[in-house]
Amino acid sequence: MDWNVRSAARLMVARVSCLALLAVACSADPEATGDGAGGGAGGAGGSSQPEGSSSSKGAGGSAVSSGSVAGAGGAGTGGDAPAGSGGSGGSSGGPSGSGSGGGAGGAGPLPDITVWIAGDSTVANGQTPCPSGWGGQVAALFDERVTVVNSAVGGRSVRTWLYNVKTTMDSAGECELERDSRGEPVLQARWTQMLDGMKPGDYLFIQFGINDGSSTCDRHVGLDAFKSSYGMMARAAEERGTQPVFVTPVSAISCNGSTARGTRGGYVTATHEAGAEYGVPVIDLHEHSVELYNTLGFCPVPGGDVSATTGGPVGEFFCDDHTHFSRSGAAQIAKLMAGAVRDQGLGLAAYLK
């Protein structure tokens, strides 16, 4: 082979080696000859992502000649690791200079995160055995690396949770919002405090749609305003590196004969539409709750509705109405949430017990 062909071949191998390094500096010398040339560096390890569930392997480094020294390991981090170890070195080149070595991503512990929750009374912690929301029960299903901050408040629509809302309706049919001197809506402190605390890797669960269907202000929220409110919250969370998750409103217990049926109507559809529009995962807690009620055989409800005198499984699950849960009922709804997190493959599943 003449000098020009050999030089071209060595230059091509060096370029391939550079590509394999990814974030690792290319150290191959295209003019190196003889036995002294080392193998290419190991590839970069898998990047660290809170969503990841396993470390990935970096591309192998290629030897540039018949060198006998293995290339350096690539700098890598494990798929779930905030700081993984470097990749393994490339193997030494054979006589034809084609040896290669894979740089494996390192492994490391999952970081501590916070799960933030915004919602209404079916989500709120509750101060007595009844009512109790699933947000007050879900922390027990995660390991010690998760802190749950549940800011759900009873009686709130998404807009009365977010803003100071007036009791008058505007020309578009939405409740008027209090505004500051710049004309911006006045935000509730619970939302601003949540935003101040959010960090990369955290999660934000949002569930409304039970009080929003009120015909009067201040709780009334139209479907378009409902979706845009969810979008605003999602974008604010994403700007802070926090993953939003929309949750359809949990169903009340209502029966068609011996079969439970859904009760939240357009707000279930609106939640799915908001998820599609803003690229946010949706947990269909409404559907899951109806399936649970059927599995537990709640229908027909004794007496036709839930009251203080309702006994049996229905009376144990709900308070003295058809909507709010006892602590044991809320715990079962929380398990539905955890199951959905796992089934939908959210990165948060890595923190479940």
C-alpha cells in the first residue's frame, strides 16, 4: 500500500474513533505508525436521567493501529445515576488495527426528589378520618428518597387553587380574576411557594375537575380555561426541570344497576386533551376508580346513595356522601395512583416500594 493510501486509511480510523468518543476528547494521532499506537478510548457512558431505569453502554473505542495499550475509559454516568463511574477502556488493537472496546456507563444512587401535589378535597390530606384524600396516603408507597408535599385544598377548582378569583363573571363566561398593578392575575401563595421549591427531577401531580363544573363564581371554570390553566402549570414546572403529570378527577360512586359508572364528564376529556396538547402524561384516575368500584362490587349502593347510615364495603370506603373517602378508601385510591405510575413506565416508578 503506498504512503497516500496508508495515510488516508489512518485518518479515516481516527475520525471514526473521534465519533465513538462522544464527549471524550479524541486522542488518536492520524500519523501514528508502528507498535506504539494505543487503542481508541472507550465510549461515553449513558447519560443520567431521572426518567431512566437502567444505565446504558457507550460506544466502543477503535484501535488505530497494532498498538498494545488499551484506550482510556470514556466518562460515563449511569442511567439513574447523578454521577456514575467512567466507562471501561477500549481493547488493544490487533494486527489489522480493528480492535474496539465498549465504554460502559457507571451506576449510582437515585437522587432525592419531591413529589408536589395540587388538587381538591379528594386529594387533600384531611384532618379527620373523613374526608381523606389520596394525596395524604400516597407518601407511604414511596421509599425514603421521596418527599411528598401535598398542597391540595378542599372545595377548590383549578383556578381558585391558583388565583384570587372574584364572584363576578366576565363577558366570556369565566370568573374574573383579581389582578395586580401590571394587570397580571394575583397568584395564590401555595403556587408561588411550590414554584420556589421545585428542582430538576421532581414531579408535579395536578388533579381538579370536581368543583370546576359549578355554574357560579368563584369556582366555575370552563373547559378551555381548565385546559389552559393546566398548560400554564405544566410549563412553569418544566421550566424548573420538574415533570408534570395530569390526573383525571376521581369518580364519585354512581350506579347503573349493578355497574358503577363515571361521573366527571367533560373534565375527564379535557384532562386528556390538555395532556395531548402540552405533551404531558395523563393518569386516568377516573377510569381506574370506576374499575375499582366494580371490582369491589359497590353497586347497587344500599339505599341508592351513600349516607351516614350506609354500612358494608361502601360505607367503609366513603364518608357520608358519594364523593369523599375515608382513610381506608383514600389508601386504596393512592394504590391506584402508584399502580398507574408503574404501569405507564414513569421514571418515578423507580422510587416505589
